[in-house]
Amino acid sequence: MEFKAKEIAEILKGTVVGDPEVKVSTFARIESGKPGAICFFANPKYEHYVYECDASVIIVNDTFEPAMPVKATMIKVPNAYASVADLLDYVTARKRSYRRYRGCHIKRFLSTRIGRKVYVGSGAYLGRRASIGDYTRICEQVYIGDDVKIGSRCIIYPGVRIYPGMVIGDNVIIHANAVIGADGFGFAPLEDGTYKKIEHTGNVIIEDDVEIGAGTTIDKSQMGSTIIHKGVKIDNLCQIAHNVEIGENTVMAAQTGIAGSTKIGRHCVIGGQVGIAGHITIADNTTLAAQTGVISSIKQEGQVLLGSPALPHKQFLRSYAVFRRNGKE
């Protein structure tokens, strides 16, 4: 890639402060910006790098007023972080090429329906009556079971396994080795101390604009559907159990586990290594700090909780202060 500052400003609908003709050909973190690179500044903790780095262009919020001279050309936008995401999307789209069927090891059936300009990598398996939407990329060694429906402009990375009957919307990204639709952890205890497997007859529904990290597993429901609603972002190595429902635009960091039949609200923020018990509900706009353990429903919206068992932020800090004092005696 190579862009002039004024071209980037046009793409992002921003304002150039400095040399509009300066060129950039790569992205860099603001801590390590070099000539020819473009960086962004959004976190106040990193302000000193704005004055120190040698990057050619820095994307900044339009509210930023430098306290010292800035060597780089700045592009001012309403939201620097979101604008970098837009620019990366733009550059990636220019690089990406779609080809229909590469390789000779693709297994598919006559009943498989494939849209326009779909890319299918070698070694992929497309099941009976599976449906793939326009401009979707199915990478190498992907398994797509019978009757799976995948929407348009999705990216399914290598090694993903999508069990039969799953439904995936548009603009969904599933990273390598994720498993969608395995049986949930359902076993009936018997009098002799053994367990009888409960068959799972449901599916997983993943709505539009969802991203699922590498190695994450989402189990199908016993009956009905496990549902990941629109705009949800799930990090690597998360476990979503059967019959769970995750509300729109909730984000979840790595190694989080959600037990069966729990319902997570909209716009929640879930930190890493959070454990959430089954058969409970989490209110909209809840924030759970890393390693929080949730054992009962959270009914009040907008709370920040941490600890195990989870407590509201201020209550946790008071409890922890008492714990520290007692530990010193």
C-alpha cells in the first residue's frame, strides 16, 4: 500500500494538519513509528509518543490539541480508533482477491449451493444442501456439514468445523480451529452412578457482523437454538455452552466460559477468564472484570462487577480492603 496523507483523510473524512503530500506505506504502533509509517493515538497514556515518534502520519481525535510541536502530519477524525479500523478494512479489501475453487481436493455435492465469487480453499468439505453466500471465503481444510447456511461476505479460516444444521449470517468472521455446533455437556445421572448422554437436536444461530476467535467452541442446544446475536465479538479460546444466548454487541475476552442456558444481555463487556454459571441472566450493559466468577443473575443494568463470587465494584473494593487489613494482623 502507498497513500498520501490527503488521500487517507479523504477516505476517513478527516482533516489534515501538516503536509498533505507526505506518503505512507505501512502501519505501525505509535511506540515504534518510523518514517513512511502511519500510527494512531487514542489513549491519553500514550500522548508522549505523539511528540517522540518518527512516523510520517498520526491519526488523532479531533479534540486533541498538542501541548508540544508534533513532527508528524496529523489527520484529525472524530474517533481515531474507529478510523484506524476503517482504514485497515479499506486496505485489506484492496489486497483481498476472491477466486472460485482453488485446488483439486474440494469435496462438495450437487445439492450444495454456492453464491457468486466464493473462494473455497483446497481440502475443504461442503456438505449436502449446504448454502454459501456471495463473496464468502472458505479457507483450506474447513468442514461444513449438511444443511449449514452461511451468509454473504463471511470469512471462515482454516480448520474451522461447522456441524450440520448451523446457521451463520452475513459478514461473520470465524477464526482458525473454532468449532460451531458440537454437542453440549448434557448427561443424565443414573441410579448406578453412570451417566446417560442426552442427545442434542438443536443448532447454533450466529447473526450478522459477529467475529469468533481461534479455538473457540459454541455448542448446539439440546432443543431450540444457541444464539449469538448481531455484532457480538468473541475472543480466542472461549466456551459457549448449549442453549446460551448472547445479546447484541457484547464483547468477550479470551478463556471465558459460559455454562448452559444462560442469557447475556446487550452491550456487555466480559473480561478474560470470566466464569459464568448456568441458567442465569446478565443485564444489559454489564461489565465483568477479568477472572470474575458469576454464580447468580445480575438484574441491574450498567453495573461493573469483579471478584469471585462477583460483587459490584465499590463493594468489592471495600471487602478487599477488609481482607487486606485482616491479613496483616
